[in-house]
Amino acid sequence: ELAERGFHTGLWTENGVSQIAWEVGTAGTRACKLDVAWVGSGYYNALNACKSAYTGIEDNCDERGYVWSVCGWAGTQRYSIVWSGDQSGSYEYIRFHIPTFIGSGLSGYNLASSDVDGIFGGSSATYARDLQWKTFIPVTYTMSGWASNDKHPWNYGTSITDINRKYLKLKMRLTPYMYTLCNEAYESGVPAVRAMILEYPDDPVTYGTTTRYQFMSGPNMLVAPVYTSSYFRDSIYFPAGEWIDYWDGTVYTGSSFLNDYMADISTCPVFIKAGAIIPMYPEMLYDNQFPKDPVTFDIYPNDYSSFEMYEDDGLSREHRNGAFAKTLIECDAPGFGSSGIVTITVGESIGDYEGKPTERSYRLEVHAHGHPNIIKLNDVPLTEFATMEELEQAVEGWFYDPDDRLGIAHVKTQSLPTNTAFEVELDVAVGIERVDVNEEVIIFPNPTSGIVSIVSENLEINKISV
């Protein structure tokens, strides 16, 4: 039944995996959770228990070994995800897990996690807060049945359920970003959850404990979890550069500290590094529920930047034999928030794997703090639409929403072959000046083209001299 719903079943063992050939080969299990009662007596047993479970899965099916273990030493990351054991949910639980995961990454453990809000204690607020920031780590895990009330994300009332649903949906959409980071960890050892000093080794602020309660989720997302019973977050540190609030588009300039950041119960403080390119899949409830089409690129243009998206079949071990694809996305632009030409190039998808799409459509969400004069796809002008609803109904085109995170150009393409590169070019006019001519008139000056656009609902303009 679970398989038909897109899920894989695993077993929790506390005395060994002697039946794993039948469990995997016949019953169809694909994961093992190892208990301290079996693996907790020492280094030898822990490391080899993880290996036995991992190889037991791979020896009896064509898919990847998936093991979850509570303890281990150097080398365990070859075979197992690790989690921090049976604890009680609280704000203190959140606080000490932030540096725990940072330290795990620095120690070679990319896949480190803990139960959402623990398995005992906790509350609706700490459940929501803990789940929020774990959206931006590779593995999220919830354990129910031990607390006085079952710890399911839908068990805390409508408002908290809505918050939990929001972040779980976001986590699914961020799959290509996080999956790429996990492949980078597989290839190089660099973890997805990155200490600030790992990304900014030349910034002395990152040397001590000042930034221990924030981290980089990959190169582009700065996450500063709320770990106290408060609607404000202090001591968020931005390294040099521009940082954009993920939720409302507010721009902060580093190097600087941010205090009194307003973060209500629905908001985990997340900031995007200018230049970021973040790939996202369509909304779905589990992997492969729907085709991964369209792919959305969330783009924050700033000089030159790039991101190489990794994809494979998601299940088999064929990626170890070269069955995967990488797509280079590049953005060449003026400084963040500046006028000028923004050129986005989506390269050919290089490589192959079972189920790779031969074509797909794309959505680009380009953070442009001004209305584009024109947007082209492969040098052909796209149609501008007056509303998002009209764009959704069209095969391709664009719509600019000045109220979406301080200005987003939404670009939609028709289905394009994945073995061919394409280019999107935006001529962005930044610097909106409002003047009063008996009513509000909005002027969009573009110093690059010399064109001035005048927008007014009621005023008829026949001629203007500049």
C-alpha cells in the first residue's frame, strides 16, 4: 500500500539484520533503522552494523542502501545517516542542534539530523520552529508514539498545521537545490549545512562562536533559526555583499549585524546571497509524484554567477557508473538592483540517466527592482501579460509584479529540448521615481536605452520632453 502511494518502507531493528535478504528481496523494504541495543556497544559493532545493513540492502535489490543510525565514528557516513538520539523538544533543543549539525558537517557527516521537536516533551510552537529550519538541511525526520500526544505535523491545530505544510511543501520544491548539494558532498565531502567559516574563511567574524547559531545551506541560503520563545531574532551576521530576505525581498548589506529581525511563528529567517540561482521543482507531496516539469529558477542577478544543477534517477545506483546529468545555469548582470541587461543562460543538460526528460518547460523568477522594458527568449521578444493569471494561461510570456518581494519578473517558456541551451535576456529599468501631477504618475527611467516609460491610469499623455 505504501509503495502504491510513492513511499518506501523500512524496518527498525534492535538485534541484527539476519533476515535482510528476505526483507529486501521479497518483502520490498528499502531502509534500516539501527537501535543502540544492537550497535551501541562499541566502535567495531557500530561501524560494521551500519555496513551490514547498507550492503544487505544493496546486495538484494538494485537500489541504494539507506540506513539510519544513532551512533558511529569516522567512516559511518559511508553507510548511514546519523541522528542525535532520544530527546525532549524545547527551544533549548533547537538551540544546541544548530551547532551540532554545523559541527557534523565539518566532521564529514553531510546527512545528520534529529527528531523534529524531539520524541518527548515539546509544544506546537517548538514543533513549528524546529521543522522550519530543518527545511534547509538534507534530512528531516519525525518520530511519533513516545510523547503524550502524537508528534505529527498535523496534530497541533489549523494554524500550526498550515505553517508545517508550508515548509514541507517548500522542502519538496527545493529538492534539486538540496540534491545538488548532496551530490557535491558525495563528490567532495563539502556538506550542505556549512559553517559560516567554511564559506567565508577570510572573514574574522566567523572565526569564533559569534556565528554558531546560523549557517549556510549551500552557497546561497543563510539560515538563522529562531531558538527562543520570541518573535524576534538578534545577532544575524551578514558577510560582505548583498543579502535578500527570502520572504519579502528586503536587501541587507554586509558586513553587518542585524538585530530585532521580526520573525513571527510562521517565519524562519532566511536570506539569499546576491547572485544566487536556486532551482526548484513543481509542488508535489513526494518525489516523483509528478513530472519534474516545469523547473523554476529563482534568480538574484548580481554581476556574474552560476549554479550547476545535478539530476539522476533518484533510486538506482547507476549514478555511480555515470548515469546522471548536470545543467549549468549562468547569469550575467549589473550589480544587484541596478539597471541594465540581465542575461540568463540555461546550458545543455549534459549526461543521461533512466527517465531523463528529453524536453521540459521552465519558469524564471528574476528579482528585478524595476519594470523590464523587454524580455527576450533566444533573441525573440516574449509577450508581456498584465496579470499572473493571464501568464498562467499562456504557453509562454512574462509578467512583472512590483509587489512580489520588491519586484519579480516572472518568465515562462514553452517546452524546450534539454539537449539544447537557451538564453533569456531582460532589459531592466531600475529606479522608480514618483511625482505628483495632480495625480500619481510613475516614471521608469532607463539610463541604458535612454527610454522613459510613463505609467498613469487616468492621465492621457500625448507628448513629453526630457
